[in-house]
Amino acid sequence: MEEKKVILSAKDVEVRFRVRENYLTAIRGVSLDIYDGETFAIVGESGSGKSVFTKTFTGMIDSNGAITGGSIMFEGKDLTKLTTDKDWEGIRGAKISTIFQDPMTSLNPIRTIGSQISEVIEKHQGIPHEEAKAQAIELMEKVGIKDAANRFDEYPFQYSGGMRQRIVIAIALSCHPKILICDEPTTALDVTIQAQIIKLIKDLQKELKFTTIYITHDLGVVANVADRVGVMYAGQIIEYGTAEDVFYNPQHPYTWALLSSLPQLGVKGEDLYFITGTPPSLFNKIQGDAFAPRNPHALKIDFIKEPPMFKVSDTHYAKTWLLDPRAPKLDKPEAIQDLHGKIKRMTDKGGAFHVE
Amino acid sequence: MKKGYIWKRLLRSFLSVFIIMIIVFIMLYSLVPRDNIFFEDATYKKLGGKPDDKREYVMRTWEKLGYLDYETLNDFCAAKYEQGSAEMEAAMENGSKEYYEFIDTFEKKGYTVEYLQLSKKPYAFKDVPLVQRLAKWVSHLLVIDTPWSVQDPNNPDLKRYIKLGTTPTGGLALIGSGTTHKYLIYTDTRFPFLHQNIITLNLGTSYPKFEGMQVLDVIFQSQGTEVKREVTFETGVTQESAINFGSLTYKPTLDRLDQAKFVDHYANYTTNKEQSSMIGTSFIMGIFALILAYGIGLPAGLAMAKNKDGIVDKIGMFYIIFIIAVPSLAYIYLFRYLGTRLFNLPSAFPIKGAGDVRSWILPIISLSLPSISSLMLWTRRYVVDQTNSDYVKFAKAKGLNQKEIFWNHIFKNAIIPIVHGIPSSLAGTITGAIITEAIYSVGGMGKMLPDSIKQYNNTMVVALTFMFATISVLSVLMGDIVLTWVDPRISLSEKEGRS
């Protein structure tokens, strides 16, 4: 990884939302480098700030929110300084694209599939309609739509969910972006389609050489596609490293808990593991480690002082006091020991990716 | 869109109109006491002191309106003897042979025989069953004019033909003889320029107001004072007349004046008057109010949605809440007061009349006020809904700017439900506006239905119900058809579609 060039670099990003006279700090100082060509997965439970964090890369934060600190450097520009549509021209949708969770609603129901693809091509490449149409048809074929020329003028309701997600991917890739943000791209899809879509993104990434940022709850997907993984909790990245680092040598108690709650790791006849309690309210200032109240291994200091980012290896960092030399040595929960073997058995059943 | 579907839908529409007609028929002609129809009848009131004449009048009226069959000794005898002859006089005496024959004949036929209060003359009547009345009404609904329409025993030489020709005012016409109307199809300078008399709707005659007039004529005829101009008749006579040549119909007996002007038996006509018809007045008012409503309501709603929670939105909301909260009577009076005070506009329609544009301004504005508010409300709501939709977020992520997103992804989607309502609002204009028309004394359709109900003008009530029901059913169909033009997801067919 070290020789790779950094394509996007976030420093101490803080995002706040104004909700009924109160301020909610959704992202609390996140720093992260994304390398060119890699697949980075951000995991975490709902409300941990995964989506909000990536939305800052494209200026898509809802109107009641704002980036209140930090910087995001991309191609020599600080993305946090961009405000108007004009500022974002040439970046949003062109160099950094996003695909969203629900393909059923991501496409405008009353415009043709073709026009929705070619409108982006025309917009960003400034080419005439006929050329854009030809490119769009080519793209449709690339994402696996058969008989694309004839289906160009069809409407979204004539497409199945999986095909719509393919179209969404085609649109996102239509301008050869540098970074593709996949915001839970498979959550709304049928299990059988999920694998196809994941594979499609993987193949296209190989071919078109873009960087992918995955946002997902699905650790199975992460294990399969990600080069590196970042775990988010309460608006912070609490651990990141290569997929191997995070899956087979997790350091943060939250990562342990998260991995333990993989339903696939459940033992038949026993209750599935779950994390007790709820995430902290981000309206309040958080003292110490945000996970401490739910953490059975919490130390006294976790409630007092926020832990710094400790370095585990060159590629692996975690934000927990357990890594402090003074901390007691703890064993990882039993469920996630030999995760390597377990995950291998889960994913290598002959195919690229299996969920069961 | 399937043609078959449209036909089936039309059929269903007319079936539902028919069912409504049956219900209205049953309600009007069985639940409303038939004596009530005389409440507003001036002739009836004049006959107060003459019980026999009154009874006769009542019976004749009921027969005319289709309630019953009425037979008198006079009619019975007149069929046998010449009027005024000695036999006739003898037969008309109480206790004569014909007297008993009359009673006998009609009692056998199932008639009820009663006797006049003073003269003790017998008369017979039999109620017409409702179903039969309805069937008769329906079967006479469409009248098709043919060269055999007029059967006049006094005029056996009437020619029967249809030929091309011109009207005295120079318009092209299809002229008929033996037909009820002289000009079957003709052109003139009045909207809609091309007129036809071949197929006419016969919804019955009005009673007691506008007695004897066709209900449709009451609604469609121009009102006010006659507009006279120099016209040359076919006989070459030139005089000042308000004649509407297109309305010429067959007149069995011509008087001297008629003979001076017309070369044939077509001498019945209506006149041109300065004001538009009731339905026309309501329609003109409604159309302009509608244009105003869409012209202001739609952009205002869009502006509110674009500046959601901003100052424009707040002002718009204030207006909407004002219109919803304040009774329409109150704000119409308020706007009338403002209009008359600040802009010196007439406070009532008849002050300057239909010919003056200023007469129309305040009624049209008053009529559009509530439509503007509801259009603003719904447009705003639909646009805000669309703005929050996933595909708008995705469109933003695609890198489109606000303007492109708004026109390509929000506006068209938001407008769909509004487009659906346009045919209905158009059709709604002809039913008139009760409150606005009453406040400004506009001679429109607004008061028509309530007035006819009050006056027990049952024919009119039936006719209006029929018209309004047909129009609303058709406009809903039109709305659906229009919807298929703007929304590709909708296709009119019998099969269940995927959404």
C-alpha cells in the first residue's frame, strides 16, 4: 500500500447538523487517506456517520448540515471549500460518483433509461446528443444490459431491480470517475442479485481503474471486496487497516463486537450475539471513548479521556486505550477467533461471494 | 392505450350517468309531492277562485310534464262530433249517453274517474309509471333531424330535401326542407363559427319558470336586450331585426308578418341578445379564472417550494391559510371592497354590463382566489415531495445543477397530479360559481340548480343533473387520458399493470 499514491485525503473532518435549534455533530474529526485504485470499505451500524462522511466528498450534505472543520484534499483542491454547483462542476458526478442504496427509487420513473444516462454524458463531456447516446448504449452493454439499443428508450418500471442498479452503475461510471462511492449498493437487492452486482463493480473497477469506497453493513461483502476497511462508530473511524488486519487481528472492542455479531458466526441452537445498548446521542459532547458505555471490556480511562489513534502496524491503526502499553492484555471474544478460517469457509465456496 | 378500454370506459361512464338519472328520477317524481310544482306558478295562483278551471289546469300541466294521462269528456266527445255542433252539446250534458260511455271506457282501461267540483263533469286520469317515464325521457333524449321530421296535415305539399346553400348573412349552409330546422349545418361569425342542428339534445321543457322553453335553450340562449341590425330577408325585405337565422324552425301557421319576411314555412326563430348565455357567462368567467389560477397558483407554488421555509414560502402560506380559514363570503366581499375603492371597478356585474371588460375583473378575481390557494398548496407539496425523492438526490450526485435537476427531474414529475385535474376544473367552470355569481349578480349557471330545486322545476333539475353528471364523468376520463400523455407509467388498459 505504501507505494500507492493518495487520491483523497481527509483531515479532521467535522460535520454538524442543525436539528430543531440543537446541533448534532455527526462526524467528529475523521482523518483518512484513500489510495488510488484501492477498494476501501467503511463499515459501522446505522447512524455511525458512514454515509454523511462520504457525502462530504461530493458536497451532498443535506441543507441543514455543514462541514465545520477539517479539510478534504482531492487533486489539489480542498473539497470542504466548495459550495456552489459551479464549484462542484467537473467533480461531482464526473470525478467522484456515487451510487445509492435503492435502485428502485434512484431513477426518475417518468424519464427514459437512455435519457438519464446520456444527460450525464452530455453534461460532463459536452458532446452532442447522438454521440452521447452511442456512448450510453455502449455503457449499458458494459454493465450487462442485453439488447441495449432497444432498451434505451424504455422506462425504469420496465426494468427489474438488479437491472436498474446496473443502470445506476452505468450512470455513475459514465464519465470515468476517479472515485466511485457505493452507498450500500446491494442492501435493497435480492440476495442472488447482490453477488452479481458486487462482481460487476469489481470487474468494472479492474477494467476502468477507479477507486471504490464501499459503505455497507454487510461484513460478508467487505471481506470479499475490500482492500482496506475502516470501522466507524459515533462519527469517528475507530479502527482501520487492510481487510486482513481488521478481520483477523481486530483491536478495538467495537470491531470485536461487530464481528461477533455476524449472523454467519452464530452457532445453531444458541442466541445470536448482539451489542447491548444504543449508540450515544451525538447531540451531546461525548466524553472519553464513545463506545465505552456499551463495552464490557471498558477501562476506567475510557470514560474520562478520548483515546488517540494507536498504530498497530504500518497499515493498521485503532483508537482504543487497550493498545496503550499500560492497558491490561485482553483476549478477543471466542466468536471471532480463527475468523480467517470461518470467513474463508463462508466466501470460498466455489464462487466469488456467498452470503449464506 | 387501448381503444377497447376507452370504449368500455365510455360505456361504463354512460351506465353510471344512467344510474344517476334513475335515482334522480325516482327521487324527484316520487318523493317530491306533485302538488308542489305549482308553488311558483303564477297562472295557478290566478285560478284561485275557479276550482274547475284550476283542476283542469293542474291536470293538463301534469299530463304535459308526464306525470299522468289525462282524459276529459270534452276530448272524448270531440273525437266523435264536430266542435260546437248540437250533438256535441247534447253529449257534453251530464247524464248523456257519452257521459256514461266515457266513464265506462276509462274505468275499464284502469283510469281513475273523478268529477269536477262545480260542473260535476267527469275526467279520467292514470299515473304513468316511473320506469315508463324514464324510458320515454331516454328514448327522446337524442333528436335527429331528417326531411321527414315535420308531419303537418295542413301542409301536404311540403318538399322534402337537403341541399347546399347559403344563409341570408352569407354563410355556407346545409339547408333542409321537411326538417324541423331550416339550416342543418351553417357557418356564421359567432363562436364556434360552425354550427349544427342535425342532432339535438331534448332534455324536456322548463316549467314553471321559462315555461314551454326547451331546457337547453334556457341555458344556452343569449340574454339581455336584443341586438338589432339591418338584415335582408329572403323575400327581399330589409329591416332592423335581431333574428338569428341559424335558429329558424318550422312554423305550421304563418301570419302576415311572417309571410312578408319568409318564403317558406321556416319562420320560428330566436333573437340575438347582447349578453352571452347563462352557460356562456359562467364559462367565460370560469375560463379566465382558471387561467388566472394556473397562471398565478402554479408559479407561486413552485416559488414556495424552491424557497421552502423562506420568506416567499411564509407569505404564500399566509395567503393559503387566509383563504382556507376565512369564509369565502367574507373574503369575496373584502376583495370587492378593495377593488371598488382602490381601482374604481364596478361592484356588481349589471352596472356596466357584459360588454364592459371592467365588469368581469372583480368576479373573475374573486372566483380564482380559492383555486390559486389550493393550486399553490398542492404544487408546493408535490414539488417538495419530488425534491426529497431519491432520484433527485441521485441527479445531484450525477453532477447536474439546480436548474437542470428542477426542470428535468422535479417539475415534470410534480406536475403530473396537477395535469390530471385540469379537465375536471375546465368542466367545473360551466357549472357556475354559486357564491361569486350571487354576490356580483352575474347571470350565470351558478344559481341554476338551487333555483330550479326551489321552484320545483323538475325537468330542469333532471336536465342539469344529466349534464353535470355526463360532464364530470367525461372529464375524469379526459383527465386519465391526459395523464397517459405525461406519465409513461400509466397506460389505460384492462390488465393490471406493473407500477
